Amino acid sequence: MTRLTDIADAGARAELAAYFAKVDRLLAPLPEETAAETRGELEAHAVDLFTEEGSAAAALARLGDPVDFLPDLVAEKLRSRAARSFSPVHVLAALATSARVGISGLVLSTLAGAGYALAALALLMGTARFLGQKSTGVFRLEDGRYFVGFGETLGGTDVLGLWFVLLAYAAAAALYLILTLAFGRVRLRKPSRQDIRSMPG
């Protein structure tokens, strides 16, 4: 047996179906194909446990409450998707989901979000200079210090000119790519009673 519908006991099927209704709600943020694949793996594991235990309650006790492990798994899969696609929409979804799965997820999303904000600032500064705002760039002050200005030069001398546009865009792109790759590799999940780590990503 690999599916709930293979179980002959109607009461056991009902218990397991109620459990998987909760699983489906928790997997909803995932792309449909990924959610279905993850559910299928978990369902097959649940049926195996039912076969071993002979009781839906005992199988579900061994499986564990999906609230305890699925939110972290969903956030991890969304981060992996963002790292594969580099889509800003996928990055935002991963940031939002990760922030809701505990302190470690919130800290991770806050740090990554700060990095993305820095990349956006570099992009904005490069665009401002490209559009002719000459008070944006790198300026050498009279005392020899350097200042990265955005709307203010502090009386310094522009040292990069339009090269600043290229450097700002390159910095924004590099920061975005590095952050997204690193964000996608983070694993925050605790081991659960079933080997959830073996599920496909």
C-alpha cells in the first residue's frame, strides 16, 4: 500500500484524511507540483507506518504533528526555489514564509532582507547617477577621506564620474546573486521523527 485509498479500514482512512487535510493547508504556499510530490512522500510514509502499527493513531503519533515540521520544510523549499530562479517574486515569497517559522527564520529573513535593501540602494544610486544626478557618487573630501554620496557631496570632488553607474549596478547584481544563493542553501529544520530530510527538494 502506498496511498490512503488503499487502506480498507474506513475509520483509519478518515483519521489519516483529517491529518492530510492539515498537511495540504501547510503545503499550500508551495508550487502545486512540489506540494503534490511532498504530500505523496509523506502519505506513502504514513501508510507504511499504518501497516507496521495496525492503527492510524499509532502511525500518526510516530509521524508527528505536521505543524512541528512542515512550516520549516515549506520555507526551505521556497528558499531553494528562489536560489534556482533568482526571481524577485520567489525571493519575496521565501523571505515572508521564512520570517513566519520561528525566531531563527525571522532572524534569517531580517538579515537577508537588509542585504537585499542594500542591493536595492546600490541600484537606486546607480540609476540616479545615470539619470544625471551629479550629487550621487564617490567623492574625495578636502581632508582626504572618501564619501559615498546620494544627493549630497559635502563639497567633495567626484572621483568616479559615470564609472559609478557601472560599479553600482555591478555591486547590486553581485550582492543580489550571492545573497540569493546563500539564502537558498540555509537549512534551519530540526530532525523529525520521520526522516523528512529524505524528501525531494
